[in-house]
Amino acid sequence: MGIGKKKSSHHVVHNKDGGWDVKRSESKRASGHFDTKIEAEKAARKISINQKTELAIHGKDGKIQRKDSHGNDPLPPRDKK
């Protein structure tokens, strides 16, 4: 990654008109729309793994519930000895 470039991420967010959207952090439009959060999470995870991005799962209130890293994690878990 070059200087000044921000790592891309994908988000699963609730759509105010119903259902759930998968959005890339820089995009205004959704990559996909799904009836259930589970369907949206599965699709978002596939995209995130393929594109090596961070994945953030949001609740209906918009707050991030959990995150996963599918790229170069700056803080990978330590090996247990």
C-alpha cells in the first residue's frame, strides 16, 4: 500500500427500506442487497476474502458488532506456545 492510501473495507449494513446491504467503504451504492443479515454476511465474507479487505458487520443501530480481517492484518494474533 502506498503512502496516504487507506485500506479498503466492506460493510454489512441495515437498509432503511428493509433487508441488508453489502457496501464497500468508498462506495455510495451497495454491492448487493439481501433479505436477511445472514445472507448478506455470507456474500460479504466471500467478497472480502477475494479482495483481501476488512469486513465490518453492523447492527440495525449502525454500530459495528464485529470485524474480520481478510487482508494484511497489521496486528495478527500471536502464536500460542
